[in-house]
Amino acid sequence: MRLRPAYRHHVWSYDFVADRTHDSRPFRILNIIDEYTRECLASHVARRIRSQDVIVVLADLFVRHGRPVHIRSDNGPEFMQGT
């Protein structure tokens, strides 16, 4: 059963968006939102986003806002360890 957000900083979600610049170079955006308020807490843009980058962005948000009760991700292919 999907947890419904009941108040601010209860449930955060994060996911990645990918696109290309005008010269066809790829980039990614890590977006983190508060599901209750729909506020975008962070948008981290880089050519490559590693797990350590996600940890740093989340840690910064924890310092600024406190930890949420629950963090949700879609567990898509970007969360799979590659070789």
C-alpha cells in the first residue's frame, strides 16, 4: 500500500530526468520533491550523477529541513549497479 503524505516533510520523492544539450551531449537532473506540498526541494543538474552525489544532495536537505519520515524512489534502471 502506497504511503500517503500527511504533512510537510513526511514523504519526499526523488527521480532522475535525462536530456541532451543542443550539441547532443547528455545531462541528467536529480529532482527531489516534498509530496505533501509539491515543493521542489532540490534540482541537481550534472552530466553524470553518481550515488555519492545523491547522498550529498540528500544530506544537505536533511541539514536544512530535517529528515523526512519516508523517502520514495521508483527504483528505475538508474538505481541498478552497472558494470
